Amino acid sequence: MTEQAHAQKPKALITGGAGFLGYHIANTIAGRSAKITVVDIADFDADEYPQGCEFATADIRDAVAIDKILGSEQYDVVVHAAAALPLWKREDIFAVNVDGTRNVLDAALKHGVGRVVFISSTAVYGVPEKHPIFEVDPLIGVGPYGESKILAERVCEDYRARGLCISIIRPKTFIGTGRLGVFAILYDWVKSGVRIPVIGSGGNRYQLLEVDDLVEAIWLASVAPPEKANDTFNVGAREFRTVREDVGALCDYAKSGARVMGTPAGIIKALLRLFEILKLSPLYKWVYGTADKDSFVSTEKIETTLGWSPRYSNADALIRSYQWYLDHYAEAQQAVGITHRVAWKQGVLKLFKKVL
């Protein structure tokens, strides 16, 4: 993107546009962009998107389709948010997250896109022993999802070397209005007023991120001068306490009688691993394997380089997301699946809820 383009409203294309993050990106940057095109393999509900938004249905694994879409318009920025989630099959995760990323970057380079913002994940760090985590720390992915994100970042580095300006964003787990997925289980239990079991004592600090703060980071990466944007950035809440305190703040807000309960981490993890193998629980290893560990990143780099500043704490993010759940409760009960925009089936966890 040229310096002149920075002063104008950029034309933006968003992959994964039907997803939780893609939906928020499109709605937030609508007034700042000259044009927005959202791309996804899933169907769109046009009423959820800003007026004038254009829609394209394509699988990022289809190189020909992606090339055609990016060749149809001179885009200033591509926000590559499409990704396979950890619940998908291993081969699909790698095909979407690695091969799909290569297809997007190849088309972007070919058609002269000025900027790509790639949405990675802090899952690339695995379960490190020291905190905070900095962008230069070792990458040790946990499971196919974390591994695939590391490989996708390497693809990004290859295309940087070929002249493409790419911002790599590594967000913590992000929540907000419209977020369901695994968090719908937490919200259901809080609404029901049962005890909320946390793995271990809940004394660990686990950083989250409000989606509006993430979108602001993406926007800044989209319009910053190339010499600043062509880099890798952690993104997470600035204010966060222990798991017990943050979930406790949500319970206090709900006034349902829900309260946090500690559990023996070793036993609970072993049970959840068994339930995962037997396909009786939606919780996968990355969720329960890190739930009793400290997990937080330094955001100093994006704050000083791009001027990003988060507005919401962990507790704020949980409460905003939970209130949306309450406001859309009937709607949230109508569909289940494996994306962040619908609730996940609780499986065997429902039985535990009855005794708590």
C-alpha cells in the first residue's frame, strides 16, 4: 500500500468473513473503508453486514477461485482471518491453515495487493514456562492447530521475502458479542446458577481479548506505514486477574448464584482426555491442557509500534459476551455446531452440570 493509499479509505477483502471475527471486522471498518468484500465457504446472512458489503463464496483451498476473486478488483488490504478450528480433522486443519494461506498470499502478490494482515494465534507458543511471552520466544505448537499456525507463519515469512507486506497478528482467545462456541457452555452454567469448576485452584492468570480490541489492532496493521506494519504482533487484554477472580466477576454480574469451584487438575485433565478420545466432550487438549497454567503475552510491541491500546479487561470481555448471550438466548438455543458463532454440544459435561 502506498503512502497515498494510507491517506485514503482502503479497499479491503476479508477471508473467513462469515465467521465470528470476520463479521466483527466487516462491521467495524465499514465506515473507514472504501469497499469491503467478505469471502467464506459458508453462507452469509447479508442483513448482518453493513450496506454495500459484497459477498463471495469460495474455499481458500481452491487456488483458482481465490485467484479469480483477488484478480477482480484492486484491493489495498487483505485480512486473512479464514482458519480451520481445532475441532476439525487434522488433514483439514493443515489444508486450510497452511495451503489456504499460501493460496491467499500467492494471489495477493500476483495481483498487487498492498498489504496482508494474517490472523495467527498465541497457540504457536505452546505451554511456555515463563511469562509474559514475547514475539521472539520459541514457537512450540500444541496439536494440529498450533502446528499449522506455525507453518502458516513460515509461509508468510516466505512471501515477505518476496516483497509482500504482511502483518502477523497473534491474538489471545478472543470473545465478545456474538461469541458462542465453547464459551456458550460457560454462559449456560453461569445462567443456571451452578458451581463453575475450574481446572486447578483458579489461581493462574489467563489472558483473554475482547474482539473489538482485536479488530482495532487489525485495522491499525492495515493502514500503518509498511516499515511498521511488516512485522509480528501479540494482542491481548492489558488488564486481567486470576481465572478465579475473572470468572468470579462474571458470576457476580450474573447474580444467578453461580460461583467458582476449584478441582484437582490432574484428575480432571485425565478425565477430559478420556472424554475427548471417546468423543463425549467438546473440550480439546489446548483448552483443558492449558486451563490451569499461566498464559499471557506482552503487548508492548504493538502498543509502541502501532499505537494500539485495549479498552476492555478480561472481566469486561466476559461480561459483554455473557450479556449478549442473555439478550439472544432463544436464538442461541436454535443451532449447534463447531464454529464460534453457534453453541457447541456439551456432551457428557451436561451430566456433571446436573450434580453441581
